[in-house]
Amino acid sequence: MVSSFDLHVGTNRLTGPSNSTSPQPDRGIEKCILFLKSYRSEEEPRNSKYMFMLQHISNRRRQTLDISLTDLEEFCVKEEKFRDFVSDVQSNARRYISLFAEAADDVMPESTFAASEEDSFDVLMRQREQAEALNTHQQGDTAQLLPDILRRRFRVYFKPGVKCEMRSIRTIRAADVGHLVTFKGICTRVGDVKPLIEVACFACDGCGFEIYQEVLGETFNPIGKCPSGFCTNRVVPNGQLFLETRASKFIKYQEVRVQELSEDVPIGHIPRSLTVQVKGDLTRSLGPGDIVNITGIFLPKPFTGFKAMQAGLVANTYIEAMAVTQCKTRYSDFSVSPDVLSKLQQLRHEPDIYGSLAQSIAPEIFGHTDIKKALLLLLCGGVKRSLTDGIKIRGDIHICLMGDPGVAKSQLLKHIVTVAPRGVYTTGRGSSGVGLTASVQRDTVTGEMILEGGALVLADNGICCIDEFDKMDESDRTAIHEVMEQQTVSIAKAGITTTLNARTAVLAAANPAYGRYNVYATPQENINLPAALLSRFDLMWLILDTASSEADIALAHHVLHVHREGKPPGLAYSPIILEELRAYIAHARTFDPNVPIELSNYIASAYAEMRQVEIDAGEKAMGYTTARTLLSILRLSEALARLRWADQVIEDDVNEALRLMKMSKVSLEDTLHDANPKLDPVTAVYMV
């Protein structure tokens, strides 16, 4: 019985399809040549798009020939004989890459740009062509002919069309082998860029003959005997062949591991992953933690060596990348267009832009206005300082939401992950110390020990949301201490001693020690977190679920409307859409505000007053104020100045930062004030 997997492997070889219905090689090249010569876009109907691209390649100003499937679809609609051309390209992409490359060689225009000086490639090619002409003229040997791939200075890539189906990794199956597929995933491991041999050149030590061997896969059998006429006619044994690395052709090669997104994983299943091979100019376009759309060819890769004996007929699969698109651009790579910038300028001059931006965060969640303002400052962040002696002061803001069950802590965390360009969501019980920082793995290509980043490393220059923070083991929780202050992960495992960057803002959600907050216990007993960890959070927000008839009725109406209509009820403001919110924050992060010397005494007196209030409260103190609290005030003030697109902190920014610190404990204060009047007489007697 032959499986569909075997059938697709057999019909998608480079030597051509085995069925007679597919186009023959000559017909395929004719179609490719006609498309490259004839296609004209609607923007420039006078010039041929791909001939213009080939001219740039000939002038050495471009190294890729990008064939858009959208252009192919438009061309096939006009030409009746090209009706099945797009489907043929998508179902047999590897073969059509070679056909388009051969077609480009045939129609390549002459260079109109005179190179100032020859590079090493030009010198080698000139010497090879002279040797080839001399060899064919004198000996008639064809073994020394240069392969076409050695002459090319470009690579062919297929770019996805507008109608291209976006798939998940789980839906890519054996029937898709050889096909062009587009899927979405998150990069979990990115290997080093290494040279991959594409054309091997062997030199004979007996006659100096050069033989070129094209390498189509990761492994190849080198030529054993010299095929030149001089060596074959000799009575003595043939000369030995040696690999000539300088005359061989290498390309950049990188291996990436892509895992399916958490929302695509069915309940009770584990996420699946695929190996993606990135070559040429696409290398270094992916980083750990990036959420990307990848278009590539789904291909089988048979096992080699000892694994082949165990695997038998089973083959592994991989994706040969054709196009990579970032789903979420990092703030540092975010480019705001002039039209969007003018619209953001109008938003900036609104009366309460600070409140509007905060209310646009999770508008489906009722209330929590000040919490949303704090989360807005978390997205904006403070300014990172690098001192002359090498000490670095972090600018990322850490927030911990601790409260009763059912106050929408997890929903806020989930929404922040979607808003942030780079966000990683994890839970305390499902995370270990190694899973948060880094683990040692064995590289599948080289067999060396490499480091694989955990959640905090994947969230570098982003936000790491940790839910159920109180459920973590104490040994695992200590792994976060270094990340939260020094923003690095130090590793000394399996002979690897290094430091990884983890410049991430931590947003944690936790329940009190008793499940719900016990107003009769001290805050330290309720929070139940070590002081070393508490001092690292810029804001420790306590959220208590207190009973209030008016607030409960308003909350119930809000929830019922969301369940009925699928959107929040009519609000007094219009929420800012997600793309504009990202663009506003990205532009705000380009400012680096500083604190003027006039505010020094004001901030110092406010910090001293906070310390004195904590000393007077004794065991009833609701926080843990240290010198890190002073830095927290500065970071929050700088984030508020960034939201104003200002280069200097003003007194109102400091007052708002101090207000948020006070409001983080206001729900607890209100509960404590109302606790004694609600006691019944019997309880009051036992409380004496």
C-alpha cells in the first residue's frame, strides 16, 4: 500500500513530475520567460516589472528575484493558456524555482553599470571561463563546464499572494509535501548563521583539473575519481581530488524552530513545531520570540547515518522559507507614516489624551481606570540609563496585580500581550525556573550544546505576563530576581558560561495567601511574597472585591451587554483602535525625558514622607519602601512625560506617579475603614 506521503514525494522531485498532465520542462520555461518579459503592473503599465528587476540584478544592485503570486494570478487571468500556471507553481514550487532561474538566465539584460573594480567572484569567474574555453578547445572535455548556478548572482523567491490561505502548523499534512504553504507561528529557537555549500569544486593534484559538483541537499557523495582525459588515459592510478573551498560557492544558512501559537492549540494537546531553513538574504530576519508569517515549501528530509537505520522509510519534514513577515513590529523597528503621525498629533491635542489612551486598553473590562493607566505606563516605559562606570539603570516598569478572584486580572494580562509588539504569556504553576530563564539543548545540526531561551528571554524588549504568580515554587521564583533588576540571565551549565539579555517588563497577577484578602490579617501575611521580590515591583496593586449595590448593578449591566452584543456598551468616549494605540506608544518611546534639578527637592521630600508613613504604620504598613521606590517614582514620571511627547519631566508627572502609588492601596484602605462598623456584636466581643 502506497501512502499519499510517498506519492507526493515521488511527484515533486527536481527531475520533474512523474505524471504526464504536468507541464514539460521546455513548456514550463517558455511560460516563465513569457511572464518575465510580458508582465506589467497597473502602477507602471509601460515598463516590464520583472525585466526592470533583472536589470538591477545585472547591474549588481539587487540579489533576489521576487516572483509575486499576485502578479502571476493577474497574468493568468489575461492569458487563457496560463489558466493552471498558478496552481502548478504552488503545487510544485521547488521545480519552478529552477525553471524561473533558468528563464532569468535566458532573458538577463546586459549590464548598464560599469563596476569600478572586480571582486573575488569576478576574478574566479574570468579564470574559470578561460580554463573552460581552453579545455573544450583542446581536449573536448565537458566535465569541467561551469554549472549555471555558479554563474548566478541572484536567488529566486516566491512571495505570497493576497488570496493566499493563512494556515496553522497543525493543518500542514503529508498531502502538502512539495506545495507552497503560508502559516503563522512563534520562533522558539534560532540557530547561528553558517555557510552551506551549494557548488563544490574539486581540484586534482595530478593534472590540476577542476570538477564542479552541484549540491542539492544537506549531504552529498563527493566525486571519487578525476574524470579528465589526462588522468583516465594514464597507466598509473588517477590523481587524488581535494575540495577547493575558495572556488566553491557557499550561501548563508540558518535553521529556525517555529512553534504554533497558543490560541491554535486544541484543549488537551501540546503545541506542534516545524523546522524552517532560511537561506540567503532572509537570514537574520527572525529572532527568538518573534511572531511571524512564513511562506515556504514543505519538503521531506530523509534521515542519514545511524538514524536512518532506526527510522526506516519514515522521513522528517521541514520548510524551505521563501518569505518572512513580522506580525508585530518591535517598538525600535516601528516606522510611523506621515499620515498616521498627523492623526496622532490630533489625538495628542485632545483634552484628556492620557485618560483616553488608558480607557482604550481592554474597553470590554468594566472599571479599573487607574489600573489601566498604570498598564499604559508599563507599555510606554521609562528611560534606560547607562552610566560612565558601566552601571545600567533599568527603564522597564514592573507591576504586580494582587487581588481577589474574579476581578479580571487574567483578562488584563491577556489583553496586554495582544497590545504589546512582543509579549509572552505564561502561568506560575506551569513554569519552572529553567522555562523562565534558559535551558541547555543539543543542536540538531551540529550536535553542540546550545542555549534555548525561556519566557523571559523570548520577551526581550517586550513584556512577560506571568499569571498565578503566587502558585510558583519559591525556587523557581528566585530565577526572576536577577531579571527584574539587572535585566540579564546568567547561565553556568554544561560548560556554557554566559549572560543573556532579558530586557523585559514583568506584569504579574497573583491571589492573596488565603485565596481572598483577609482584612483581619496584616498586609504582609496576605501578600506572602518575600521583601526582595516586592521591592522590585514598581507598583504593587491590591484589588479587593468589595460589595456595593450601585457598582454591582453597573457591572452586571456591562457584562450582560458584552455577552449579548459581543462589544462593550456605548461609552462616553470613543476608544482608540489598536493600531493607533501601538503607533502612539511607539512614537512616545522615541523621547528620552530627564528630571530637571528644580524637582529634586520635591521628589526627595515625597520619598522621605513615604518612608516615614511606613515606619509609623508598623505592622499595618501596606508596602515595602526602599531606595528602589525612589527609582520607581522617576520611571513612572518619565513614562508620563513620554506620553506627552515631552523631553522634560514636570511636577504634574511626579504628582500623578505618587497618586498612582497611593491608589494602588486605596481599595484596601476603604475596606479597612468600613470593616469595624459591619461587625456584629458577637464578633466584636471575640475581637477584643
